[in-house]
Amino acid sequence: MSREYAKAVGARLRAIRIQQGLSLQGVEQKSRGRWKTAAVGSYERGDRMISVHQLSELAGFYGVPVSALLPNEDQLPPRERRPRTVLNLEKLAQAPPDTSALVRRWVAQIQRQRDDYAGHVLSIRDGDLRALALLHDTTPQEFADRLRAWGVLETSLPEPEEPE
């Protein structure tokens, strides 16, 4: 759960609590200590992530459906459209074998995990790129430059989400 989403959930939690005329201390008293003031306050501020199980229990405590504690789409901040890091697997197959062997083994493992052997590209996370750079004893930027030189690294914007 992103911090922004946690804050939006927290705002809903606070709104429901206030609608019910409860203070944070009142929640702790009414729940006979099940819901501590500090914990509920942290959830409401978005400082602490609430699990799905806890959210369900808190909804039960407030006597509202779980959906009442979830923010509406218009209450959420716009999602950041970050570029995806994409590896061109056909170009990777043509990369110098002596320097690309580790990346090839890593890609093969990811394909096995994803059960995806037909793809021509592989999307990876920023953390994956950092890990590969570390394994190659270089910086992420230098490693990305190496992949670009091989023609392997592609960066593209994610597909826009379709409105519901």
C-alpha cells in the first residue's frame, strides 16, 4: 500500500470515527483496549499501514462495511506515471556472451518464475536493475548504459489506465 493510499484510508477512518462521535480515547475505551489510541491515530495519519484483517475488524467495530473505510477513486492522489524498464530479450540473445551471461541466467530464472517463455521483452523493477548493477560491480546508471549499448534496455511509459 502506498503512503498516499494509507493517508486516504486514514482520512476515511477518521471521518467514520468522528461521525460516530468518538475520540481516539473513546475508541480505546469502547473497544475495551482492543484498539489502542496510538495505533488508531497512526492508522488515521497514514503513518502506519493497516492490514486487511485489521481493517475488517475495525469496520466491524464501527459497524460499517469495509468499503466505507476505503477511499473513493476521486479521493486518491493521481498515480505517478513512472517509466517502465523493459529488456529486449532478442537483443540480449545477441549481446556479448562473456559479459551478458549473468543477465541471461537472471532473465531465464525470472521467466521460469513467471512461467513466461514466449515473451520478446521482460519488464523489470528499478530494484532489479540496481541488483544487477551490484552483481556487475557497477552503478545502476553505468549498468543501464551498458544495456543500452547492447540495445537491450528499453524504457517506455506505462499504458494509460482505462476509465471504469
